[in-house]
Amino acid sequence: MPSLGFPELVVILIVALLIFGPKKLPEIGRAFGRTIKEFKKGAKEIMEEDSDEKKSSEVKKDSEVQQ
């Protein structure tokens, strides 16, 4: 998978500037940032739920073994 270097990012920024204009670009950046933040938050919650379920199943399994 190719990675994006500095020249590629500059080209993408210039194309975005030409398409959306200088007034819309900050709004799009903020929206993109909020989207990434919400995605990370959701992924973290899912990982925590999965971890909690795993721990509770281990505790249940341990209590069954002790009986």
C-alpha cells in the first residue's frame, strides 16, 4: 500500500482549494476532524465493551470451575 508523502499532500490540498474555495475549506476541515474524533470514540467504546465481556466470561468460567 503506497503512503502519501509531502508532495502528494500538497497536490491534494491545492486541488481541494481549487474545488471548494478558501472560505469552505476550514469548514470541511472541522467537519472531517469531528468525524475522525467520533469514529475514534466509537471504536474505543467498542473495544472497552469487548474487553468487559471477555472479563465477565472469564470470571463466570472461573466460578464454574471452582464449584
